[in-house]
Amino acid sequence: MEVIKKLTLCSSASCCPDIEVVKDENGEFKVILEENGQKMELSKDAWNILVNYIKTGELTEL
């Protein structure tokens, strides 16, 4: 897998999830959320739905 982008959700990398956007061997994009060694994978479509919710205001700051 090729890492396209890697981010952490806070300045202290040990307490917040990491987000990795990767491209697999088939050329498909995936987003991997990792926290405390636990990983969750989102498809490109699921990630884009989440981004759309943020852009349209359906998901806002708490």
C-alpha cells in the first residue's frame, strides 16, 4: 500500500487517532483510522460521505 497522506488529530500523537489515506495494489483509495493499535478502515465512498456531512453542516463541532 502506498501512503498518500498521514495526519494525527492532535499535537500529542500518543493520545489521538491517526488518519492514513492509502492507495492499495488495485489503485483503490482507503482511509485507515488507528488509535492505540486498533485499526478501522473506511472505503473512499464512506470517507467522502463523512466529508460531505461536514461540508454541508450536518456534522459540526461539539
